[in-house]
Amino acid sequence: MKSLTSYVFIICSFAITLCMASSYSSSKIEELAKANPTEYKASWFANKNSNKLQTKELQAGYDYATSKKVPFIIDGIYYVDGQAQKYDSAQNSKASLILRSNSTLKFEPGAKLITKPNNYSSYTTLVARNVSNVNIISPVLIGDRASHKYSRNNTHEWGYGLAIYDSSRNITITNPVIEDMTGDGIYIGREWGSAKDNPPKNVQISNAKISKVRRNGITIASVDGLTIKKPIISDISDKYNTVAPSAAIDIEPEESSKTEKSSIKNVVIDSLTAIRVKSPIQTNLTDKRTVDVKFTGITNLIDSTSSALIFAYDNTLDTKSITGGITIDNLIIKGSEFAPNLSLKQDNFRFNIKNLSSEKDMTVYLIGNTKDISKYKGFYIQNIDSKAKIKAKYNFDYATKKPQKLEKPKYMINYPIEISR
């Protein structure tokens, strides 16, 4: 019954679209379908290079191509809206382009989806919810950061280029270019408010180029099986009206209150390059969960604008709760600063930089939120290659490093740190 409903939805959407706006007539589409084309083009269903919203037309064409088991080709510049639709895969005039199971969405050279200027606190250009076997090739997604209508009472930090939500499986994204989102280039995790931790699984992202987004290049909030190969993430800084964390990669398991805790498992980030990013690698770890992330290849951090170097702090009062670890095989810092936020109070959690090369003096700051805490032995920097000074500071008053008033500063710790050459 479910498949029949989906089929009726596709046909109805397709018919409505042809009546509203199409480069080809209904009879022409039917004629093309009889010829069993190996792909369907967006311009058969929507008006290419029009400044009017084309989301519904594109969705109908994409759904129709998927029903025929052939790729859907974005072959021009199309404007979309993308207002958030929680837990809903039905289309309406305000929706984003919703990805379908067993589909291929491919962008021709010069093709792109542009989010029309809006005042939404949240939006997505492409969204995956509970889908499997999705292949996205060379997507170019442009947000409305520069022309967005911001408000004083909201950060507007949830405008995403691509969101991969709960229960999605086997998602492959190749050569994405994402720019000017009001929030993240790519968000991988649970849709806010979902009760269960059913993380996306087996997500593959290759050769991503993400720039000038306001919050994070890629946020990893809940996943089991993620590989990101050779991402280049640039220009996330105050120059582009950023909001915290302003990271290239944000490792931050999150969920709404009174729901199952999220975890991050089996993540490999290979050969990351972050250029002019305020805080290139951020982690924010709290509560009982597992976080397992490996940075392989060469991790290049270039011209960061952060005020911190390696900056780690205790973010939870619960000891021995987080398991797993974060490993960076080869970290090269050029003219930049490196600012991860690390939960240091987890005796079962490890953060390890195996090989470090730095052009600048570097200080590792370790701070905590309480006085009576156990010794933490999980932070390691090994094999340092640097003519500059590398040192560690702990048991210091962090309040003097942070430009805000604190009634009772508690940021005093005495954690050991191992730094070896």
C-alpha cells in the first residue's frame, strides 16, 4: 500500500508540474518516456534560469526520474526555497528538495541550486530523511548568507546546504560545492526533536569544497559510518558574519532534551584542508556517549583566525562517561592557530596527535570547570617537528583569557599532559 501511495504521489506531482511550468508539454514527456531515456533533465520539468522558485517542479521531475530508475540531471540554474519541514517527506511550495531512496541526482557543469533570499531561521537546500542508496554527483548549492533577512532575536544559524537526517543509509556525495549558507554546509545527525538515536549510516563524501558559510563547514552530530575524503573548507570567519563554533569540522553529538543520547562512531576524515577558518576543528562532548573519529592523511590548517592555539576544556561534571577517542595522524599548522574544544574529564576518552608540525609558537591550554576532579591522562602530542616553541599550560585562571565577567571563576585545573619529541 505504501508503494502504491508513493507512485500516485509521483504521478500527481508530475501532472501538476506540467500544468504549472515546463519546457516540454505533457505529451512530449510521455513521448520521451516511451523512448526509455537514460536520464531525465530538470529543464524538461522546470524553467531553467528563471528567477522564480522551481522547487515543486524540480521535485516532480526528480521523483519521476527516480520512478523510472534513471538519473535526474540538474542542467541549469534553479532557485529553490527550502523552508524546514520536520519529519515530513511530502512536498509543498516552501519545502526543500527532498532526496529519495534508490536515486541519482547529478549536476551538469555550470548548474546550481540557489536558495532565494528569505528570513527563515532554518532551511535546507537538499534534505535526506530515512532514505537509502542515494547518489549525489557534483552538486553546487548556493545559500543566501549575504542577502538573508536576519532578525535580532534569532541567530539564523540553521540554514544548511545539505542535511542528512535520521535512519538514512548508503548516501554518497561526490564533488559537492557549497557556499554562503546561513548555517552549515553539510549537517549529519538527528533532526531536532527526534526521540530515538537512529543515526545515518554509511555516508561517503568526496572532494567537498565548502566556503563562506556562517556556522560550520561540516557538522557531525550523530552517525555510524562516515568517510570524508579530501575536503577543502575555507573562509569561515567574522568577515562573513559567522556564528559559533565557526569550524571547518564540528564534532558535536547533540539531541533535544529527554531523548536518547547521540553517538558518533566509525568516522574517518582523510586529508582535511582548512583555510582561513576561525576554529578549524571543534569538539563539544558531554554526557554518556561514544565518539570515535580519526583524521587520516595530512590535516592542513592554514591561516586560522582563532585566538586560541590548542585549547581544551572540561565540559561536563560526569566522569568516565564518554568512550572512544579522536586521533589526528599528521597535523600541519601553517600561519594559523588550532582550536578544538575537548571534554577532558573523561577517563575513557583519548585525544592523540601523532605527528605535529607547526610554523608558529604553540601553547596547549588545559582548563576545567571544577576543582575536585581526577587526573586526566588522555591528551597526547607526539613527534613534534617545529622550530617554534611548543609548551603546555595548566592550573591557570581561564577567566583572564576570556573577555567576559564571571561571578565565581572555577576554571582551575592541574591536568598532566604528555608532549614528546
